[in-house]
Amino acid sequence: MPLLEISQLKKSFTGPDGFAQKAVDVKYFSLAAKTQVALQGESGCGKTTLLHLIAGILKPDSGSILVAGQEMSKLREPHRDRLRAGTIGYIFQSFNLLQGYTCLDNVLVAMSFGHGANRGFAEALLKRVGLGERLHHYPRQLSTGQQQRAAVARALANRPKLVLADEPTGNLDQRNGQASLALIRQTCHENNAALLLVSHDREALSQFDNVQQFNQISHSSQMEMSA
């Protein structure tokens, strides 16, 4: 059984004109455990919406999303939150770090929603991403690249089976972007986590053996993906 399996997934939003605008229409997509896949697509084509659907942040209009054998969209909110916390790590493009908490606390808070806080593992993760000397720094005291590293550590805090990365190089310069992407891929590999990354950064995409095109969905067209 694939770690992630999507079928007949549809999501629309109401536009300014009051009509439904299709954001996601995926016929089929599957991702095996421990694999790394990149989806290529321009800004606004629905990539972030797809990740939010997979993570259970958004609910689909129709279709199925199986994560580790569980139907994400059919779970009640507490169970959906529990599945997300224990199985999925999410690296947001804007990092979404808690500004009033230190690097260490950001990771410990994430752990509290999963298997429970483990200070030793949290510190080890932050050291692994190069923030061993920044454990007690707040996000505002970090560079953009360091904030990205903290976000990577937080995403891996609960030893997820699946890591979702939304344009992880989008806010970084080329050098920091390459270093951050290498770190994400290596730490996912070390933690036996599958990685699904979405990006329009050609340099980032060139690092993946498996890159699939995420075309903007319109009218009756559909996207079929497999990994």
C-alpha cells in the first residue's frame, strides 16, 4: 500500500464573481514510503492547496486522500489533527514559526501535538540543522536561512512518515536555497521520511530524479500523477 494515495480529488473556491473556481482536480497520485518527489508548477496553480488537502488543513469537495492507510478527509477533526501531528511534517514557505517562542520551544510545541515533548531529540534535531548555538534564539533573531532550518527541524520533530515542503527555497537566495534543499532531502533520508516538494524553482527541481508537472487545472482537464 502506498504511503500516500489520492484519487478523484477536487477542490474549488468561490471567486470574486461568485462562481466556483477549480483549484485542484487530481485523478490519481500515489507516493511510496521513503521516496522523494517534486511537483513543478507556477505560482497560483494549486500546489499549496494540494498540500493543504493532504495535510488535512483543507477538506476536499470530493475524492479520497489516504495517508498511511487512513482516509484523511473522513476523519473527525481530533483524529485528523492526531494523524497529521504524528504522520506528517509540513515545511511552510513562510516558515510559520511561533514568534514568541525560541527555536527549541518551537520544536517542543510541535512535539506536544504528536508523541510528546522530547527535549534531547529536539536539541539533537536543531544541532543537526546547524542551530546548536541558536537553541534559545527567537525567530526575529535569526536570518531567513536559519528560520528555514528551524522550520525543517520542527517538521521532523515527530518523526513523520511524510514531509510536505511548500516552495522551501522561495524565500532564500540561491546559496541558502541549495543548502536548505540539501538539508531537507538528507534529513528526510536519515529519518526514513518520504518527501513531497512543490516548487517552481528550476534549480531546486533539478536536484530531484523524480519531477512531475503540476499544470494549472482548467475546464474539464485533469492531472494524473504517479510516483
